[in-house]
Amino acid sequence: MEDPADIPASTPMDSWFDALSQPTGSPGGGAASGVMLAIAASLMGMVAGYTPDDRRASASVARLARRRAEALQAVEEDGVVSAHFGAALALSADDPSRDERVSDAAVEAAGSAAQVGAVGLAMLSDLRMLVEAGNPHIAVDLAVAAEALLAGHTGASLNVRANLQIARRHGAPSSRLTTLDAEVVRLADARREIAQIVEELSARLD
């Protein structure tokens, strides 16, 4: 087995980050939010793994590995949706189908961002448990994980809101947006809780 110390940090990520830096929008902010959630899941899994004396933490290790996989799957799917959205936005203003196509693509993009946010929501119960039971010797790692969770969750929430705004601007009927509007509220409520946890963990380091 290769020594982890010999693996450059850029090995699995360099090409993806290069793609993110390009002015293409695919991958974009939604996919980046998913990557931050995957980082949060990985760090939380590490903290759980360093907390072997608590059965809740032991059960959390496998669950957080699934969350990481879900986040990375959401990243891939969001990249596809972003490309579709970008193609719709690139249509000529004279194209009679532009409003409908942009509206449809924006709704699709909002749904994709909501899926990213759902991964963050699913991680919240594990974060609460680790705040209570996590190994105190690596409290800083849990704090970093919480910050990453907050960043990824906030990014997903912002993307849902922005995409819904574009959908409405291009004529999407309210009936198509009801479920996503409810997601905006749910994501905002969770974001406030995660932010409070971040403050609590930061205070422990003072």
C-alpha cells in the first residue's frame, strides 16, 4: 500500500480544479459546493474514526463515507446540469424558444443545487453527535469540517436561490417552484444551525 505521505495533494484534484478555473461554468459554484461537502464528510469521518469508544461514532464512519460518495456524485451530476444551463443562456436573445429553455434549465439547476444541499442536511445529525462525543484531541479537525460543511451548504443554498430567481425572470410558473421554494427555507434553517455549531467549536479553541 502506498504511504499516504507520498501522495501529492493534487493527485486526484488537479485536473478538476483546473476545469473549475476556466470561464465555462461547468463545473461551477454548485459543483464546488459539493466538493466542500465531500471534504467535510471526509474530515468528520476521520474524527469519528478517532472516537472508537463511542458506538455512535463508530456507526458514523460508514455513514459519512456514504455521504462523501453522495457529495461527489452530486458534483458530477451538477457539472452536466451546469453545461445544459450554460447552453440555454448562450442562446441568442432573438431565439423565440430562449425564455422557455432558460426557464427549464434554471429549474433543473435549482433542483441539482438542492440535491447538493440535501447531502449537507444529511450530515447535520453526525455533526451534532461529533460535537458531543468526538475525540477532543482533534477538535480542530472537527472545527475545520464544520466550516467546510457550512461553506458547502451555504453555496448550495445560494445556488438554489439564484437559479430560482433566473427561472422566475424567464417565466417559470410558481406551481413548478413550490417544492424548491420550500427547500430554500429548509436549507436556510439548517445553515443557521451549522453556523452556531461553527461558533461553538471555534470558541472551544480559544
